Amino acid sequence: MDTVTIILLCIAAFSAGFVDAIVGGGGLIQTPAALVLLPDLPVSTVIGSIKIPSFSGTFFAARQYLKRVAMNWRLTVLMCITAFIAAFVGSELLTVVSNRFMKPVIFIVLILVAIYTYSKKNFGQQVHKKHSSKKIIWLSLLISLVIGFYDGFIGPGAGSFLVLAFIAILGFDFMQASANAKIVNLSTNLGSIVLFLLKGSILWPVAIPMAISNAIGGIFGARLALQKGNRFIRLFFLLVVTATLLRFGYDVFFS
């Protein structure tokens, strides 16, 4: 592996960690960059390798959030277990089935998400608790199951979908949603990593320097989000959703 390629991959990983720490969506930067810069490697090896930096960046971003945001650990642990299993199954399915048929559906969903978030100016600006404790548990497990599977099977934008679901369904504000999304996203990444480790699909000379870069980006991104607050995160969320929308639009209409 030549030095220039590693440097470019590390720049992409830093940028991905920074974006992902704020609202998720770092895979929009890291995944295409890795696929372009490592064209001679099997896709499963590329995807498996970049799960390591994804985990690293999310881990250090989560540490920053946990210093400022109170967590319901009983609920979070249940979500993490569910997300881990779902992501493992999704990654296993990815090794045998194409995920292309899902992209038009996600494209339509993203359009609705962008319109809804833009039109609701108070979206995610404060906590709205509308459910009983029991209902929150079941809804949380459902979110973790669906998006955990999505992250293992398709990937890009999973962190943003977690943030959206925690706000729209559970009534969290952006800060709470981002903190919880980071913890759950750790589990989805770990589920995929275990699967790819078992299949021997991780290239460590690529994964390790990218992991360091992604972690540094995650620390900076989380600190900025915590300093700026909910309104800044909402704006960043809109930008990432729009970028995700463009990415899937390209896949649907031009590839």
C-alpha cells in the first residue's frame, strides 16, 4: 500500500469522523473514498476494513457526549444488544445478497425526512416525552432492530437515521438523540466487525491508520456539537440528510 493512498484514506477518515460525531453520515465520505482508492481489493475487504475506523471514531465521539448528556443505561444496553445482533445478521446477508433493490425506497424516505426536518423549525430543539416507560422500551428495541440491520446490510446514513428516529419517535432533543445514536452505532459497527473478522475480511494496515484519523475527527466533531448545541446540530443534520439523498439519488438514477 503506497503512502499517498494511506494519507488520502486518513483524510477521508478524519472528515468522516468529524461529520459522524455531530449527526452521523460519516460513511458518505469514508465508504466512497475507500472504494475509489482501493479498487483492486474485494468490496467485502474494503467494507470490513473501514468498519474499524467507524467504530473508533464513534467510540471517542461517544465519550465526549457522555461527559455532558445523561443516559438511561438500562434502555441503552437493551438497544445495543438488539442493534449488535441485527447488524451482524445484516452484514451476513450482505455477503450473499445485493442491497441495490433497497436504494430507491431509501431515496424516497430521505426526501420525506429532509422536507419534514426543514419544515419543522422546532424539530429536536427540546425533549418531548409522549410515551410510557414500557412503550419507550419497545419502540427503542424496534428502532435498534431496524436501523441495526440497515447499518449491517447497507450502511451509509445509519447514524442520521438513529438521530431522526430518537427525535421523531422517542421525543429526544438533538443532543440526547446524538448521544444515544453514538452508543447504539458502536454496537452496530461492532456487530459488523465481528462478522468480517470471522470471514477474515479486514486489512489491518489500512484499518489502523484510518481508525486513528477517524477517532481524532470524532473528538473534534463531538466537541463542536456540544459547544454549539441543538440548533447547530439541526442545521448539520439537514446538510447530511441532503448529502445522503444526493448519494442515493446518484445510485438510483445513474449507476
